[in-house]
Amino acid sequence: MRISRERGRSLRRAATSLVAAAALYQGVAWSGFFPAVLCPGIPVIVRTLWSMSVNGTMPLHAAFTLYRVLVGFVLAVLLGLPLGIFMARFMTVERFLMPLVSALMPIPSFSLVPLFMLWFGIGNLTTILIVFYAATFPILFNTWSGVRAVNPLWLRAASVMGANERALFWKVIIPGASPLIITGLRQAFLRAWIAVVGAEMLATSQWGLGWVIFDAEQFLQTNIMMASVLIIGVIGFLFERLFFGSIERATVARWGMVRQARQ
């Protein structure tokens, strides 16, 4: 019951902030500070979104973008999680990889789009690789930080009670590191979502929300641009708050029960 009340309050706060942002935007549109063609009102954007949804173009563009994000994100998880764990558990691996991570992590993924286009051409492969690059480092770094932050007393206590290396990993290290790992996954997905839109503006030739925005800008179709931006925000919100938020709450609740049982 308490969790339901807290979730209800969180949803109300989120709805309030979104409504306030929409009202602010509509106020700017009504003010005449920008010409109507450059700053269409919310009713115009909603009608455009409805029209593009009914004829199927907007769902198809969103599906292409989501496909590229998910494929690149899954590849980043498959690489970033094991590497982060190995870096935290083995000093030799950490000393070898950390300089490389420190050098590559600050490079914006968008700056690599032209280079990847030269190497891999225009299309899905380049966009997926850009997403993969953008998402890997938050997962790797947060996994490394989470595993290193596990309380050494827990490890020693489990070892004294006869836990082998496998039991230590699954029963102590992973639960202890899970909050930072989940944070890394959330950050990685948001970075992947940002990266895919930027990559689609240059590296795709027909489908994707980023391509829609870039193409609409060429013809001064601001209503289509804003409708696409709205869909990007909605999908990102749903994944970040509902999907990853649910995983985080479930993990924290389970870890809390485990700690209470141990105490």
C-alpha cells in the first residue's frame, strides 16, 4: 500500500511538471515571439502527430529508431557488464583497460558519425554501432564502480561461512553492486537514445525519427519536427521511468529484504 501511494505521488509530480512544460511552450507559441511556422502550437502538433500515426508513418519511424536503440543497447550490455566486472575483480585487467576507457569515454558519439559512415556506409550498421559506442561506457564504468564498492566485510563474512567464488559472485557481489549497475543501464539507455537520433540525421537515408527531424527541417515543417521530438520524449520517458524504474524498485526491495533477513 505504501509503495502504491509513493508511486501515485511520483506519477502526479511527473504529470504536473509535464503539464507545466506544455503550458509554458503554448504560452511562447501564443506570444508571437516566434512566427507561427517556427513555433506551432500544441493543437497543431497533436493534429500532425495524429495524422502521421493514422497513416502509419510515425509508428514505422519510431519502430526503426527503437530497433536500432535496442540492438545497440543489448550489444553494449553484453560487452560492458562483463568488462566492468573483470576490471573490478582483476587488477591486471583494470590497469590495461582503464586508460583506454578514460580516453574514449569523453569522445561524443556524434563526432564519430562521419568516420563510421566512411567505414561502414549509410544505414543501420553505422547507427547501431554509434548507439553501441554511446551506451557501452556508462554500463562498463558503473559496473566497475559498483563491484568495487561492495563492502569487503560482506565478502570476508561470506568466505568465513564457506561461500565459494561462485556463491560470492551471485549472492554478494552482484546484489551489492546492483544499484550502480542499474544506474549505469539507465544512463546508457538515455545516451543511446540521444545518440541514435543524432546518428539518424546523418547516417540513415529513409527511416527513423532523427531522419524525420532532419528531413522536415529542410522544408521548414516545424510541426513534423515537434511531433517527432514529442514521440522521442514519450518513448524515452516510458523506458526510463517505467521500465528501468520498475527494475530499480524491484531490485532495491529485494535487496532490502535480504539485508533484513541477514540482520
